[in-house]
Amino acid sequence: MKIQSPKFKIDKIGLQKVGKGLLIGIGGLILTGLEQAIPFINVGEWNPIVLTINSVIVNALRKILVTY
């Protein structure tokens, strides 16, 4: 059975999920910044797409490295 937070309230589990999403987004942002620091990589107008892909990469690495 799926446990959900009451409407307009957030419980500890929901807050943890939001926190993980925030950390994944920040990880993607950091990875994008590192890519832009390398002189021969220029993503230009594709930056939002690259940021999204990097966030997916960070999430995949988290899934691979973290055991439950």
C-alpha cells in the first residue's frame, strides 16, 4: 500500500524525498558547471537539456551506489 502525506502537509518521508530531489538537482548543476569549466566543451543554448541529463546521471549513480 502506498503511503501518502495529507493534503497541504508534508511528513518526514515526503520531506526526505523532496530533499533527495533537491540534492540530485544540485548535483546536476555542479556537473554542468564542471563541464562548462572545461574549455573545449561548449553546450551553449543546450544548457537546460544538459542540466537535465546531468541530473538523471546523478540520480542513476545514486541508485547504483546506495544500498537500501
